[in-house]
Amino acid sequence: MKNYRYFIITMIIVMTMINYVDRGAISYAQEDIIKEFGFDNIAWGAILGYFGYGYMLGSLFGGITADKKGPKFVWLVAGTLWSLFEIGMAFAGEIGMALFGGSAIAGFGLMRVLFGVSEGPIFSTISKTNANWAAPKERGLLSALGLIGVPLGALITAPIVSGFLTISNWRVLFVLLGLIGLIWIIIWYKVFTDYPEDNKHVSKEELTAIRSTESTVEGEKTVETEHNAHEKWYHFFKSPTLVFNMIGYFGFQYINFLILTWTPKYLQDEYHFEIHSLWYLGMIPWIGACFTAYFGGRLSDWLRYKTGSLRIARSGLAIFGMTLAAICFLIIPTTNNIAWIMFLMMLGNACIFLPNAVYWAVIIDTAPKKTGTYGGMTHFFVNSATIIAPTLTGILVTSYGYSSMFISAVIAAVIGIIAMCFVKPGIKKISINN
């Protein structure tokens, strides 16, 4: 195959879509689950947030393991486990009542934590895969392609899950989603290798293109040119670029999970839409993001080529996108027009996804040989947002109404904007001897 790396990226896109359908399904099944087990908003917010505790741990150890054992090992283990735990979600309430003194919420909490642990390694492993398989000039694009499955998965979650729930029930849904994940794992086992050098489908010409360093810009590193034999995991915290990039990414992840987990309930509570209407309404916030996630990567690589500046191509693009998003979410509480609200949600979400690939590209630009470890550490701290966003939103909407969740999105965006002002891709400023 002439460009086998693009086939690998396509498989990653499919996997990411499966990943996001799996994690988003519970938000559309919430009405039936809440009705069956009697959860209130605060309890439901906590259940959604339990995922984040496991997700943080999984992202940290998954990234470190990807550096030590290779991304293929992590893909196979994590994918198998998250598919099995997705199936287990169908029986979470019964597990809780059997094992935890009749507490259904404990059962859902346990399964959400385990599901989070198994899904946690995926994005740091995508980054490690891109570091191994992408030429420097394609990092933004391939990072974007690897991540475009996020909005695509969130987009198709609404029609798939809502449509299925009109003809069957939420338990069968979780079982089928888990089985789809297991099928992907079998295919991935046969087609993927840790490095293109080890793959029989990669031609010599393609390998030469992947390993070319002719187009690198100042400060940019590759797996061949970086020298960090004595660099340890804790050196991450000595790099302002990596630390502030992590904080900037937190702002993105907070808004991402806020929209993913609470949009269906927001539409049902505030505008009284039924599940059969959510199949198209739930898609709307993700339509623009499907395009900006891709074109953001292309734009970042174009800016890199035109300006020769990674700071403009990465940090500048992130600041621009998050600023536009903050404006959109700030306007939403001022209107009650559902069409206007859905448009602003779509536009705001599209803007945060414009620099989605940037946060991972910064890590690859700065420390390609430690991408798994540093990506895992970044994702560990960033994924505190997967706990904070759904849990805090449950508290906020109970106390202050749904307008407060959009104000919290604005605050998260501002935090991200400020942080990215201090990000200088390619510059670690680490003293290994200290």
C-alpha cells in the first residue's frame, strides 16, 4: 500500500468513534436509567463524574506503558477491557445492589471507574503512535485525523443511541456497543505494528518520507534527533511549555465533557424534548467540530510552513479558537431561543475543536521520544475535567439553573487562553542534571 500510514490513521479514527459512542451512550440512556433507579441530578452528575477518576489513572499509566511496551500492547489491552466494561454497564445496577448493600449508584460508580481506567490510555497512545508513524511536516494533520473521531463519534452517538432506544432498551445497547469494540480489536491486532519499519505493508519510499527531517523548523524534534536518554518522568514538571500546554488542554476538556454529558439532559429538562427528538438535536453541537477538528490540524501545519514558527502554529491557533468559543458560550445565557442556542453551541464547540490537535502536537514537537509518558501525564491532569465538569454541573444546575453551566464553560476557556500564552513548542528548558 502506497500510504499505509493513512490506513492506520483511518483505523484510529474508527476506534475513536467507537470510543466516544461508548462513553456518550449513557447520556442518552439517562432518562430510562434515572427512572429505573431513582437518581436525582446530583447523583446523576456524580455517576457521570466517576468515569473521570478511572480515566485519569488509565491515561497516566497507559502513556507510560506505551513508551515501555509499545502502543500496540496498550491498544489491545485497553480496547479489550473497555469493551468488556461497556458490556458490564448493562448490569451495573444489579452489581451494585448485590455487592454494595443494595446501592445501585455504587454499582454504576464501580463500572464507570473501571470503564474510565480502560479508556484512559487511548489518546496518549494515539499520540505515541503519531510520534512513531508521522513525518514532522504531517504532525498537525495526522494528530487532527487521529482526533477527528471525537466529534464524529459524538455526532453519530445521538442518532445511533436515540434511534436504538426507541426500538430496544439501554441494557441491550451497552452489550452491542461492547461487542463492536471487540471486533475492532481483532482487526487491529492483525494490521498494526509499533513502528512502520516493522510493518510489511510500508514501502521503502513511504518509510523514507516518514523519517525525513528536511522540513523541520527551529526547535522541532523527531524520534531520531531528540537526545533524552537520562530524562525521567518528573522532568515534565520542569518544562513550562509542557505544564502550560496541559493547563490549556484542561480548558478544552472541561467544555468537551460538559457538552458531551449534559446536553441531552439540558434539552429534556429545559425544553422538554423527548428521546425521539434527541437523535437530531444531539447531533447539532458536534457538526461544526467534525470540520474544525480536521481543518485545525491542516491550518496548524500551514501556519508552521508559512511562518516557520511553532508558537504561532500551535499556541496562537489555540488562543484564537478558545477566544471565539468563550464569546459563544457567554452569549447563550442571554437568549431563550432554542434555534439560536443550538447554533451557538455548535459554533462554540467547533471553535474549541479547531486547536484540538495542537495540544498533542506540542508534546510531539517538544519531546517525541517521551510522547507516551508526557502525553499520559498531560492527559492524567487534564482528565480531572472529566470529573469536575459533569459533577460540578450537576451541583450548579441544581443551585443556579442551566445558565450556570455555560458560564463555567466561559471560565474554563479563559483559563485555557491564559495558559497557552506561555506555551513555546519545542522548548522544554529542562536541566537533566538537576
